[in-house]
Amino acid sequence: MLNFNDNKAGMSGLDKEFISKVIESSSSENYSNFSKKQQERINQRTAAIKKCLEGVSPAEWAKAEKEMDELVARLECTRDLSRDCVHIDMDAYFATVEMRDEPRLRTVPMAVGSSAMLSTSNYLARRFGVRAAMPGFIAKKLCPQLELVPVNFRKYRRESMKVEAIFSEYDEDLSMGSLDEAYLDITAYVLAKSEPSTLIRRRYGGDCICKLPIITEDSATPSSTETCSKCAKERKVFEDSVEFGVGRSEVVREIRFRVEQATGLTCSAGIAPNFMLAKICSDMNKPNGQFELPNRYEDVMKFLRDLPIRKVSGIGRVSEALLQACGVSTVGELLERRAALKFCFSPLSQESFIRIALGLPGRPSASDSRRKSISVERTFNPTSDRDTLMETMEEVCDMLIKDMEHAGVVGGRCVTLKLKLSSFDVLTRSVTPKRLISSREDILSLVREVLERELPREIRLLGIRLSNLQLVDEPVTDTPISVLDFWKTATKV
């Protein structure tokens, strides 16, 4: 039985064993078989790691530890504690947009998605174990009163653009990780801000509860009243001012305040010396909060010492199991058990784990802010019907084109079709033509042919990814690229 992952914000303290049993008993035979194969592969790899470590002699361990110490010393020389990096994450984004627009949903467990798959859930639903990437029919068994709302990507993109416009005032080179998260380096802004700032705050009350944020103070006097065009009830408007001081914590508080005032949505933030740490920190005080990790070596190492390895972005269920086989459950133990990494992982993975242990960002090439790819995917009830799949592929392509426009992507030189079969096996099929792929017609002409080759397989997820991107602010390069049609079957473990 696969363990339920409760590392999502708002899911601590749940009965993992009960939830896992419900998921297992509700899963289809295909998914159960797929999960069983996954677990068997993980068990084989963890057994191999344990056997390998049992055969290591004290002399070999000491030698490996010395070599890892040299790696630690080299990486430590790259530490930069001068930056003010921020990761901002919208709180249960799709769900909160829907709750903002439909007040009735604010007090009930709800999720955005379908019976096939959920995109996100609100915090009330998470208390029942309902989370993103869970089939809606299983979520209903965990929480029978759960309300499902269909996704509305057009609305989510519109709100994301409003939020991004605010973020760009603090860092014009910000990077949007997705519609609901952003990475900002506010070092220059913080340095330039020498005086406090004061902003007008508007909150709402009265019989109308349509508009957010709602005021909580009973003694406040309204500045004005208006009639809501949606519910036709009276809405009271309360205006006052809020002061924000200098320093990065105050700047981030100001950003979060402006997001809520502009959209009625809340966000959480992490502040740290680099983006890897900032992303971890943004999950520490959710929802609607922020957490600051001081730019001091001692504070960074203390913060990481007892942090569960699963809290680190990029360490999933498989990596967690392999590290646990090495005796590693916390980030601090990555450093303590560094010699074990030498015997069990590739040099690239060894360096990656040591960087995590030291609180250092990834290699420069891996952390380059330049976007490498852009993708969209959709999950649906399994089908082998050609017309249905072609129509879905066109919808996904339309969504990708809109995201490209929003992200400033002119085109790309590699297009990949991702398919998840009814058996839950994942296939990726990539095509790299000589020309720049930039239009809807370009993309569809390539992926249609690829999809035709896979029919009549029964498919439950379809995604399109464009990579090797050409961005609007880059000079166009017409260097010919050799044709490469390569086929790769990737079964996710």
C-alpha cells in the first residue's frame, strides 16, 4: 500500500493509515496494479541500498566521508548571503478564486476539478485528506459532503496577470513558477526603500458578503455604503490606512497586502538568502502568512537540521524512500550521513543532496531564471475515442498558446506529447523539427501525427510541452537543428 502524502499545507495531523486504506479500496484494478509495481520497484532499490551499505568497511566509509567533506568545502565557498529572495505562493489558488466568487463555498469542503482528477482543494477539504491530484470520486469517499467545482483556467489566468503586475513593481525580472507562484529578488527594492509607505485599505461588511476582504471589527464605522450588483444587498465599505516600514519583511507584507486588496485573494511568502530556501519557507506559515529566514549561516543550518527531507522541493516519494534506506529522514541527516550518499547515488545526485543539506541553491545552469519549457496537461475519464482525444488535444494546445503569450514565449524547437494510459503508465513522445515552432497550427500538425501512432490505446491524461524556448526579449537564432524524432517510454516511479 502506498503511503498517503500529507506534506501539503493544511494536512498535518491526519490519519494517514485510514486515508491510505480508503484510497486503496477505492482505486481501480489498473491503478492498484500500477501502484503495486511502483512499490515493488522502490522496495528493490531500497533493499539494494541497504545491502550495499552493509558491505562497506570502516576504511571505505572514512574515505568516502573525506571525499564528501571536500565537496562540502567546495560548495561552501559559493554561499551568498547578500540577497533578499522571496517565494510567493497563492493560498489554495483555484479553490480560493472560486470561494471568492461564490460565498456559499467559503464554509464547506470544496475542490476544483472533476470526478477524474482534482486540481486543488480548500483547507476545509484538506482536513478530510482531500488534496490535489486525487481522483474526485475517491475524494468524495473521504468527504461525502465535498462540493466539486469545474476548472475555469481563463479566470485563473486573469487573476494571475493582476498578481504578476503587482509583483513586477518589486522585481521586473521576476519568474512566475506557475499561475499561482512567483520568485522575486527584492534586494534592490529593499535597498532603495528608505522610508515607510502608507497605503489605503478597503474592507467590506454589511448584509453583502460577496466582496473580499471582509472586516472583522464590530466597532468600525463605514466610510460609505453601496448596493451589490450580484446579490442586491447593501455593502458597507470601510476605509483606513496601513503603514509599511522598511526592510524586506515589511516589503513582503506590503506585497501580500496589495495582492489581497486588488484581488480579494491571499498569498503566503517565504523570505531567505536564495530561492531554494525561500520556497521551503513559504510553506511554513500558510495560509495568509510569511516566514523569514535570516541571512546568517547559523540560522540557515539550524532551520534545516530537523526539517523533513520531503519538505524540500524536488524530493518526492521515491527519493524519500531511497534516502531513508540510507538512514536519512531530515535535511540535517543528509550531512551527518554524507558518506552513505557516496555509495548509493550518482555524483550529480550527491552534489544535489549536499547543496540541500547546506541550504545552497542548485547549480547555476539548473537555477537559471530563463524559462526552459512551458506545458499544459489535462486529466479526464479514460477513453480511446479518436475524436474525443483529438478535441482534447486541441483544447490543450489552445491553453498552451495562451500561456505562451502570457509568459512572453515566441516559440520553441522541441514539442513533446505526454500521455498517461488507463494503466497509469506514462508515455512521452518528442519531435524536434528544423524550424521554430510558434503557432497553434505548428504544434497541432506535429502532435496529431504522434497521437495517431498511439491509438487506439485508452488514455486518461494528455499534455503538450514546448521546450528549447525562444523568448520575446532574446535575439532570434536561425541556426539549423538536425531532425530528431526520438521515442521514449517513461514509467514514473
